[in-house]
Amino acid sequence: MKKLYVRGKTLDEHIAEHMKKPEFRKAWHELDPEFELLESMMKARMKKGITQAELAEKMGTKQSAISRFEHSGFAKASVETLKKMADALDSRLVVKLQPKRG
């Protein structure tokens, strides 16, 4: 995979440097649930071997909406939209509360 560079450093080096800052690390980890959901949705789509356009058609939306989800995350997506996406992927949306990590 091609390495991404930010101001002369690899992306991993850039992130590692910022993770030393408590406020950055906290904000980063607050996004964990969104990233986990995003990763599982993308993996489900790829496992089914369907394109963004095919998923969009199954959901009754446009490919650009799926692209936005996959590149911008689900922060503003409704539970209804997430359920629609799960249904289109022959999956079930599961939302649960878990204790925070220490």
C-alpha cells in the first residue's frame, strides 16, 4: 500500500506524534465506535462483492451518498439509514452499550 505523507512524515508517524497529546488521543478514541461501524459496513459490502452503486440502488439512494458515508463516516446518519444499509447488506444492525475502556 502506498504510504501517505503529512508535512514530510508518514501518516502513521504524524498520528503517533499527535497521540502523545492527551486531548488529541481522547478525541481520537471518542471516534472508535464510528470507525468500527464504518469498517464493518465496508467489509460487509466488499464481502458481498457489490459496488457502492449497487448498494445505493438496494437502499433507494445515490452512489454519492454511499461514498460520503464511507469517506466521511456515519456521525450524522440516522439509525433508520444505518438499518437500511444493514438490510441492503443482508445484515442486522446491532446497537449496544458497553463499559468504557480505562
